[in-house]
Amino acid sequence: MSEQPQERREPEKRPPGEEKSKPWRAEGLPPSKPRGPKINWWRFALTMLITYALFFAVSSMFDRTQVETISYTEFTRQVQAGNVQDIYATGYSLQGTLKKPAADPQDHNAKYTKFSTEIPVFANQNQLFAQLSGQHVNVRAEPVADQRGTFGNLVLSLLPVLLLAGVWIWVLRRGPGMMSGGGLGGLGRSRAARPIESGKVRVTFADVAGIDEVENELVEIVDYLKEPGKYRRLGAKLPKGVLLTGLPGTGKTLLARAVAGEAGVPFFSASASEFIEMIVGVGASRVRDLFDEARKVAPSIVFIDEIDAIGRTRGAATLGGHDEREQTLNQILTEMDGFSAEEGVIVIGATNRPEILDPALLRPGRFDRNIVVSPPDALGRTAILKVHTRGVPLAADVDLGRLAKTTPGMTGADLANLVNEAALLAAKRGNKRVSSADFADALEKLQLGAARSIVMPEEERVRTAFHEAGHALLGMLQTGADPVRKISIIPRGRSLGVTLSTPDTDRYAYDENYLRGRIVGALGGMAAEQVVFGLVSTGAENDLEQVTMIARGMAGRWGMSPRIGPLTVLFQDDQSPAASATLAAVDEEARRIVEECYETAQKVIRDNREKLDNIVAALLERETLDETEAYEVAGVEPRPDIQRGR
């Protein structure tokens, strides 16, 4: 039995450009519909334009060689001489032909037969017409269209129609994707429709450090993407969405990319602001296009950064429920409801303001998990510094653990910037390795600002020294205050001097004693000026801003005022008399707290005036005192961690 020869199937040919716009099309999808013969409509339109331009260029060239512009006086002279054969008038413009060639008034060697001229406003047109009739001149008034000729008028009238028809046919032949998903010119196509290739930028959990608890929340998602059968046998479903919340720079985007890198799946990254346009409906179209592409290459990850730009609570917008932002949000909600967990498409969102997100976006079934990405602790900062210093040659005196303890509150982005600044300083100084001094100067630059080369008057320099010494002395003596790390009267940034105080360890809750110590320390500079000079300067502006914020929080947020009680005052939008009275009471309590702390600060300064003068003398001589020097000059027993040589 002979076998029938199999028909050879030719590979499917796609229209030009489709591979570029859809590079991640999954195998096994049905072939696209035949589009018929290909016609390059842009080339056709360009050919018509060139033909039109050449036609009129050639025709105008022939006309220009024979038509000469002459004055009205020369024209009347030719009429009186009986040398004008015919003319045609269009308003005040005259064009005509001579019976015999005449010499050009501008160039006597040239002759002209056809001419054009302008009739002056004050000329008597009736008299001119009588002269023309007397000389038997043929006078006619033809429309401009008739002067072009039949072929010229035909080209001019048909060319716009042909161009419009060509553009319209091109739009129709682009298919439904252009009218629905892509929009005219790709207006509705998502800029994130292409996933980031893992081979080019591969980020794994090895590049993420300091937030192990967040990694543990995401590891099982990676495991599910790799081995979905293990979870499906137990009836477990893949979360549709994961919301990462936290301060800027804590590594939310890096975590999302690490999940894709560990799982080895396509990663679509987009910012929420990319979906918003002035044209209503474009954002929703881009969302559809993005999710369609993600489904085609599933399993995949769709990452939407700053999702609060479109995910705010609906109903608060001034344009009502039909504005572009709310339509885009509705489309995201619909898309997240439209795919099942078996498809393997995970949406990861990131935001700094989760409190303003719409409840419909946060409910289970959309964003099933809400993971808080907090700033790292000391051990986490040490691990992050190790990651960012992998390619940085470090000197032997660099202790990353010690450096991490001096950077409380810094995020991963801050630490990466610190390492980069230290490397830049080392390169600028010509060092082969980054030393501890480079890190210290870089940290000082980031925390205190760049030094300014200004010369202060001696009186102002002394006042600045007393101001900073007041801050430092209260930081050393006040119970609960953060220890002093550095004092400087070198102008930096917007300040004339700086006193740096940081806690020994990371703090996550603050008691009343600590907050009062913070206020007393912040008022130390103002208190020192008042005690020494009898009046204060404008140098305490930033100190008073911090003091006011802390005192109002103690009275209105944290229940540390006996008069307000254990209440949180949130009457920003309430204009009722009761709300106004409560806010007034909060301000009165905040004033009381600040005044008590200010009296304490002045008393400490008076009781320790000798220590204050010693610090001032050292500052005027050296301009900068580090932690050990400051405690030694003041004659204050250093903290235990200082004695250990932190």
C-alpha cells in the first residue's frame, strides 16, 4: 500500500512589522486571517505627491520664462502704442499678451511677450477700459481654475481624494487590532506590551537583601510558577495579585523583577501613569493590550508601579465616574476578574500610599496579598551593603557592619547611593580602593549636605558655634536623647552648621520620654542663644518645624496629652465648631509641651555653661568634632558603645 505524499505546508508569512509588535506570540495559536495582496499605500501616496509637485513645477517654469512683471506706467504706454493684444483681469491684477515683443525695462537686452501688472487704487478703471476698447484689445476675466488647463485641474481635484482614500484603506487593512486594541497610530497600544527578556536583565533573590520576610512571602509564588502541579493536587490556587507597599526606595520593583528572574517567566513592567491620556478610553485599551500579551506568553508577571495613580478610590475625581482614570481602573478590575489562576498570570502592584486605593482593587480575588516592604534593620542594611559593594574594591579598614549601624532609617536605594557616592569620592581622590574615610565623607554629604565655601563674619560664626553646641550638649545630657555623632560649624546645604544625632539601634516605637528628649534636643540651639545672647536668631527655623510636628503628634495622635485624652484627632475636612474647638485644644496642648521642654533646655544650658563654652571653643578652633572628640571636650561620660570603639 503506497502512502500518499504529504502536502508541504509553507510557513506562514506575516505582514511586515507584525513580528516587531508581537514578538512574544505563543506557539500553537491559530494563524492570522489572510490579508490579500500587499499594497504599499504610503509609497503610492508619496508617488502621487511627487507627480503633482513635478507637474506644477514644470508648468510654472514655462510660465515664468515668458511672463514679465511690469509697472502700470509701462502697461499704459504699451496700450497707447497699440501693442497690447489681449488681457484678462482678476481684481486689480492684470495679465496679458503683447502683439510684438517689447524690451524689458529692467534689462534692455531681454524681450518679453507676456506680462503682468497691478492697477493702482486711484486709477480710473473706466478710462482704462475705454482706452482698451479703442485699441481693440480683447479683455476677458477667466477664473483661475480655467487658466490651469484641464489636466492641471483634474490632478488638483483628484489628489486630495486619492490621498484620503489611501490613508483610509491603510487604516482598514491594519485590521481589528488597530481599531480596537491598538488605536490609530498605536495610540491605544500599551508601551509595556513587550516583556523584559530575562536573558538581558536577570535579577534574582540573590540581588535582594535585608528583607527576608518579604522574600519568604514571594518564594512560594516562584515555586508555584515552576511546579504548579504540586499545588494543584492539594487544591491550592495561585494568587492573582500581590500588592507591595512601603516607603520609596525599599526595593518593591527589585522584588517584582526578582520573582520573574527566579521563575524564569516573561516580565511585563509598566508605570500606572503610562495608561493615562487625555483621550478617554485610551488607558482602558492599553490595559486590554497589556493583559492580552501577558496571556499569550503565560505563565508571566505583570508589574504595575505606582498603581495609586489609577487605583485611587472612585468617586473622588472632579470629572465624575466617566473620566479616563476611572475607566482605566475599571478595565484593570475587569481583566483581573477575567483570567483564572490556571492561566499563570500574576499582577504585582507597588505603591507608597495604600490608604488611598479603591477597596474593589484590594479585595481577595484581585490583590490577594498585601505585603509591606519596610526599611531594613541593621542586619538587613549590612546585607544590602554587601550586595552593592560586590564590584567595589574595599580597603581593609571598611567595616560594613559598623557602617550599617550609622545609617538607621536608610532604605536599599539610599544605601546604593551611599556606596556610589563613596566610590566617586575615592576615584576623585585618586584612591585605588574605597576606604572608611570615603564612606564617612559620603554619609556626611548625604545626611548633612555638601559643604559651602562661604566666609561668615566672626560674630555670626560664634553664634553658630553656640547654637550647635547647645544641640550637642542637650543630646549628651538629656535622658532618652539620641547620642551625638558629629558637630560642625561648616556651612552645608541650607544650614550654617549641623549637629548629627542618630540612635544606637533601630527604633520602631517611641515613648513619651524619648519624644520629649527629641524636642528638648531640637530646642537646644535656640535655648543656648537665649541664655548667652539674650535673644534668638532665625537659625532655629528648621528646629521649630520639627518640634511643632512632634508636639502636635503627641497631643492629637498618640494620646500623650491628659487634656485631649486617648484620642486621635482627624478633623482636617470637618469645619464644624466642635472640630475647630478640638483642633484649638490640640494646638494649646502642643504649645504647653513645647514650652515645658524649652524651659528644661534653658535650665540644662545654665547648669552646664562651662561644658557649653568648652564645646564652643573646640568648634571655633577645629570647626568639626566627631563623636569621641565631642564627648571628650564636653567632659561627659561617653555611651558604652562609644567606649567599645563602634
